Amino acid sequence: MHDERRRIEERVERVHNQRVKPAVYAATVPLEVEAWQAPGEPVSFEEAAAAAYEPFAMDTPWGPPWGTTWFRMRGRVPAEWAGRRVEAVIDLGFVGDWPGNQAEALVHRTDGTPLKAVNPLNQYVPIGNPATGGESVDYLVEAASNPDILAGDFAAPTPLGDVLTAGDRPLYTFRRADLAVLDEQVWHLDLDLQVLRGLMVHLAEHEPRRHEIMHALDRAMDTLDLDDVSGSAAAVREVLAPVLARPAHASAHTISGVGHAHIDSAWLWPIRETKRKTSRTFSNVTALADEYEDFVFACSQAQQYEWVRDNYPHVWARIQESVKKGQWVPVGGMWVESDGNLPGGEAIARQFVHGKRFFLEHFGVETRGVWLPDSFGYNAAYPQLAKLAGNDWFLTQKISWNQTNKFPHHTFWWEGIDGTRIFTHFPPVDTYNARFSGEEMDRAVRNYSEKGGGTRSLAPFGWGDGGGGPTREIMERARRLADLEGSPKVVVEHPDVFFAKAREEYPDAPVWVGELYLELHRATYTTQARTKQGNRRSEHRLREAELWATTAALHAPGYAYPYDRLDRLWKTVLLHQFHDILPGSSIAWVHREAEAEYARVAGELEALTAEAVAALGAGATRVFNTSPYDRAEVLRTSAGAPAYVEVPANGTAPLAAPTVGSPQPVTVTGLTLDNGLVRVELAADGTLSSVRDLRADREVLAGPGNLLRLHTDLPNYWDAWDIDKHYKNRFTDLLDPDSVTVVEDDPLLGALRVTRSFGKGSTLTQTITLRAGSPRVDIETDLDWHEAEKILKAAFPVDVRAPHSSAEIQFGHVQRPTHTNTSWEAARFEVSGHRWVHVGEPGYGVAVLNDSTYGHDVSRTVREDGGTTTTVALSLVRAPRIPDPEADQGRHRFTYSLLPGATIADAVAEGYALNLPLRVAESAGAAEPVVSVDGDGVTVEAVKLADDRSGDVVVRLYESRGGRARGVLRAGFPLAGAEVTDLLERPLEEEEAAAVPGDGTVEVTLRPFQILTLRLRRGA
């Protein structure tokens, strides 16, 4: 047989695209269209319905950036269309090949009921099958003219990312608004051709099945009447029926498809637009569920459900009905799909608490899995947190984006830092927007790394981010691929069902231990520093507010614990932990609003905490310590004078200089600070020339400390997201200060100040402070930043031979090698940490602490004298220009610290101290802390009243050093009983009730990094 592949394949492609596809709609008549441009922000349906509309013609430009245009569309179904499938087809002037992040619209009936959205690949609105014809159509269509922010493919910055800078030039040209007859035979023929062509071209050329399909398609083209596609479509489909009926091989891979619409809660659009995106997509989904009984749709992010509930009650009611039918599946159990690295441990716990509770309350559904397809890496505390929230499985996809190393598993057990394991899956289709194309089906099978152990994978399908979600065309392709030779078998089913089957067939799946590090998007630990600082400080302010509100509720008669206010504030913070807000990868509008929200949250929490403290009664000036560790340190009073105080963990003490135990005073000699514990010398260039640990009699530094280095920072792609290794090759050290002066010379506190100007008009002031009684060297920084495509780092080369670094993460810490023996280690050239990074050798260690910085790198070199220099470099601020051209520009204030001679325990305690400043207030205080703990390594993370408003006290503890710990918890109130609970404060069946002896204490035993939640019942 002659090789005619090229002729046949090109023939099929042309006929399909140029003849079959255009014939899907057999007849059309235009709708009459009128338009009204809403002024400013979106308006209600009622306001739009009452507006004055003007005639609008097709091919007319419309839609300024971020605008809303309402269209009134009227028409009448022709009588001759009676009994045929009639639809409205609307093309707003869609652009590009990305079905999200551009124009989209929601179609309403005249009574305000939303019908369905209009999206680039989902342009129809079903009218039905009119019995007689002549039916009238009358719609109000709310159209959003959102700009395509990444249309330039990262070529240049754009002002379109903020309504304040976007201008008002129309972005789109309206193309079509018709009533049309869907020719169902042609439509199905189009889908037959899509599936067979996709399968054919991805089968190997030596496969007989490829040639069988090819020749069947050739015969089908012979059957097709090019002058009458509609009339011949049925006959063509009969020719293709045999090749579509051939069953899949018995050993064919099985793909479990689940409908999905990944909608970023903010990204290249503001939060207000996400509220509308969800309503549009969810309208589509519920409409599709009515059309396809076998359709299953998985949807996460309780916040998005709440938006729809509050703003679109008709859509909300349809969701509730779909959930009852089992077609709509709440998943994930988190308030939003948060970033996987940056939120604090308690914040991730609350993501689960608020998310799972929402689904239980509104749907009676206990979600069983964590659904995080798009976060930028996943911390090693997740397995334990997920299990403590009642989850059995974990799903993500983003690790397939790795820049260097291919992750070795698709189905595996993920083991966290405490030893907890959770069954985990990465879809080998490598997308969370699958459409069941031939390319995707081929990729899923080729990619799947568990061959021989497992036989199935999962594929989330549907267009995300405003693309409208799953479509009927995707469902039709899934049906054709259910049992088709040469293809994996596709079954649409609940993700819980997939995970149960996958675990049953592959119980001994391999184990991955530790963090799931994404070898990409490493700059998300640093970009938009003010957003990150707002999150960090909000988390700590929430901790503070809950502790003192609990204290007041226990000790202040008449004080009412602010359940609702705290709930609302927590949800605001949780929302802004979304994986494109907190990482800094959103447009300017998003971060402008985030900073304003954090300021509002700070104000509310300050007021709430002040109310709780005031409720404790009037009295002498007292100091309040929110840290879980006792404090003995110098603070500044409201008058600005330094004072030395000793305050118990989670407790208070009077502001008075102690008569016993006063520390050795600080001396300031030239540019040298000395407090008897450490001696700090500042060089003329403003760097630390020496930090000598007087207790250990050793020099800490192996080179200039606090060396500020300005690097060129232009990644290959994804400016706000990425930092590529070549940034290290070009830099300028900031060694020419404007001034170096002494600014504080007090027995309790000495401080030196360095000012610098550099670059494109940036200025920096750093105050290096040493306090009596503490080896911690604080570097308070005030930066006015005006650079572009740069990153500023602060390096501390220390004289220790550290085989690994330890960085705090949620409820513990992770160790990372300081060498680069393998490509896996070399790829971790930028990593994340929370309040501290520790490096050490046996017998001696050093910690670098921070109050709002996450990104850092740790490297080591061997000196000519044989010693080893281990360098910790903090990433302070960046200056990407896409998608926000002004990212990080302006004022930043933050503190980082060097802690010589530090153990891990010291790093933990001082990390809390730096991030939880002592509070001074006029108050009677409380007799004793709500809870106190005796036992090394047992750390209190949260103290609050139970969410069920029973008055019980909930305490969350964890082991913070990485070893076994025993301790005794003592309640500062009459204790009637205690029980171990999950994160949602429900009793853990496998745990025995905690014993409470007569002295009101609870003994606790923790494995390394174990999290323990105790519910304490109050006695009389």
C-alpha cells in the first residue's frame, strides 16, 4: 500500500476546519442589541434594568479596561425553526488563545435570574426546542471588559493592571449576537472528527490503529457532500461508527475525569471581578449538570461559594441542588487555595477550619481531600495538618512545572516532618484545565510514572479563570473516550472514588519525605514585600487578639468574647493568602487593595486587643507577653525610654525595673557595641566587621556581615514569580555609606545608624541595636526603594561548618543541605523560611531572624585557612515589572537580626520574640496566664475560646525542636476536663481523653513536630 498519510491528514484537517465546523449552526438571525455603559464599578441588575439603553451595532468597539457594559438583546424565533434546537450565540470579540482573563458575560432573564455565562469557548445560551416557533427572546447581558494582562507574552510592562492607570480606550469589538439553529448531526460529526483526529496523530506511525483511523477518515471525507454538509453528516457518522466502537485494550490506562474550573481568587483581575467570575462559571456548571447526568464537578475554595451565596442567590440555589444530586462536589476543605509555603502554621489550620466548616454547614459534606493544583510548592507540615483536618488524600499538579528535575512519582505517600503520611496524586496529564484532547490523553499515558504498580490517574477538566469551566464539547469527548481502542479509558467520577480505587490498587506506593519544592517561581518568597509583611503581622496580631480576648473572657466579668469579629478578620487574612495574592504575583490593583485591607485589619485587631486588655481593669502600667516563652528583655516605653522587664509566657508583669537579675549594661565605644554577651564592631563601610560571641570566646563572622548586595534580576519568564540562578552573576555591593553614627548610648540599649543612597534614587537607613541581657543584634531597616529589575540581599557569612541549614516552617522546621552534590540540591538555590534560619556545627550555631522576610539562600565555601564559611543571605526586596510595573516601589520598614551562639530552641524563642513585641498598657492584668507549659520543646501556638461558643478553651501545641517532648500544661482557671481534638475542635476517636489530675494540669507527650489540639473544659 502506498503511503498517503500526508494527503489524507491534510485533507481531513481542511475539510474539518473549513466545512464541518462552519456548518454546526444551520441557520441564524441577528438579535436586536442595545447597550448601556455602567459608570465606574459594577452595578446591580435592578439598576442596569432601569437604565436607558441605546442601539448598538455589530463590529462596534466596546468596553474600556475593567468596565461593565450591559447589553439588552431581543429577538423572535422564526416559525420555520419549530422543533429544532435553538440557541443564542454571542461573540463579544474574544481575543487570543486563552479562554480566561479577557471579556466574559453573564446572561440574565428580564426578571434578574442568571441563565448562563458567555465565554470565548462557550458562546451559546440554550433556548430549547420551540414547539411552534415565534417565541420571543429577551435578555440582559452583563459584559465585563477585562484586559488581557499577559497579551504581550512578558515583552513589556503594561498599565492595564490597575483601573487607576488603565485608561478608557475600548478593548473589544463586538462580533456576533444571533439566534441560531444547532445542527446536532453536524455538531456530533465535528466531535467525532476531533476525537479521531486527535487520537490518530498521537499514535505511533507503526501502530495499525493509526492507519485504520486514517483510512476511515478518508472514506468519511468521500461520503461528505461539501455542498450539503448537513444533509450528509449522518451518513458520514455511520462510516466512522465502527472505528469509534472499537473497545480499548484490557490493559489501557484509566483516566478519572472530574469537572473543574480553576478560578484564581485574584490574579490578573481584582477580587471584585472574581466575585463575578464565579457567578458566571458556576451558572455554566449548573446548566451543564442539567444537560449531562453523568457530569461531576469538583469545586474548592469556600470563599468563592460564600461570594456566590451573598451576591447571586439564584446561582447559589442551583449549586445546592447540584450538590444534593451528587453532581457538584465540594473539595479541598480550605477557605481558599492558599499559597503552600508562606502562610503560618496556625493560618493553614484555620484555612481548613473555616473551609471544612463552611461545607459541613451549608451542604452537610465532609470533604476528604486537599485540592491544591496551582500553589507554588508545599510545606512539609501539610500531611499532618491535612490529616488533623480529617483528610485522606492530597492533590496537586504544579510540581510538573519543575525547571530542572522531573518529580519521580505521580501516585505516592507523602510523609511530613512529624512522620504523618497522606496519599497523594499528581495528574500526569500535567494540567488542571484538561479538555480531553488527543495530545493530553497521549501525554497522560506517556508521563505516568507508576506503570506496573498503578493503572489510573486523575484529570481535572474545564476552562478556568473566567473561561467558563467544563463544556458540553469536553463532556462529549469524554463519552467517546470512555472505551476507545488506542486511547486511555475515560470515566467521569467523584475524586473520592478515584483516590479510593488508586489507593486500593497501589497501597505500597512509594514514599516522598519532606517538602514538595517547586523548582520554579522561587521569587514568590520575596515579591510584593508589603503584602507579605501585612500577612505576617496580621497572623501575629490575630494570635495576640485571641489570647487576650480569652484572658478577658476568663477574668473580666461582663466581657463578651468577640467571636464574630475574629471570624471575619480571620477570613479576610485567609483570603489574602490565596496563591496569587500573598506570593506577589498579581496585578497592581490586587496588591494596592491588599495593603489597604491589611491596614484595616491591623486597626481592628489593635482596637480589639486594647478592649480586651482594658476589660481586665484599671491598674498600674503592665507589660503583656503574647509569646509562648518567658521574656527578659529591654523594651521602649510609651515615653520612648528603654526599660528592662521580665514577663512570663502568655502572661503579664508590672513595668518596673527588677531589683535582682539586672543585666550587664551596654557600652558604646566608637562604632563598637558591647553588652558582655557579644561585642559588635561596625566598619567604616557600614558592614559588620566583627561580631564576637564573648560567652563562647569566638568570632561569629567569616567576612563582612550584613553585606547588602544589589543584583540584576531579570528572569527568563514570569517576572514576578521567578528568580533564575543567573541573578548571582551580576551585582553591586553597597559599601559607600552616606553616614555612620551613634544614635543610642544607654546602659540598656546601644545603637548605631548607617544611611545609604544608591541606584536610581533609592535610600536606606539601618539601625543596628544591641540590648542589655541579649545576644541578639537587631538591624531595623527603613528603605525607600526605586530600582527596576533588581533584588536586594543581605548576607551574613558565618564561621561555622554547617552540613545543612534549618529553616522554620509551619509547626516546625526543615533541614536542607548546604552542598550541591546533586541537581536536586543545586535547584534549591532560593528557598523559603519563616521567622528564622539556623546554621551550625556540633556545639555551636547561629540564627538569622526576621519579622517579615521569607526568601533566602544558604551557601558555603572553604577558605584558604581550611575553615568553612556558611553564608545566609536574606532576600529583602525585588523590583519586577510584570504584571505590576510598580511592584515593591516605595517605602519598606522591616527588621532582621543576627543571633550568635543560638541553638534551635533559641531560634524558636527569639523568632517569636521578634515577631510578637511586648505590649505596654494601663491595666490590672491577670493573675496568671490562661495556660503555661513546663517542658522543653512544647510550644503553645494558639489560645482561644472554642468556636462552638461553649466557653471551653482551646489550646494548640506543637513540638518545636525536632525531638520527643514531655510537658505539663497548667490552666490559669479551674479545669474540669480536657480532650484531644482535631483542628475543627472535634474529639479524635483514636485519642484517649487527656487525664486531668486534681491539681488542674494536663500531661502531654509529643513526638517530633507533633501538633496537639486540646479542648479544656472550665470548672466552677
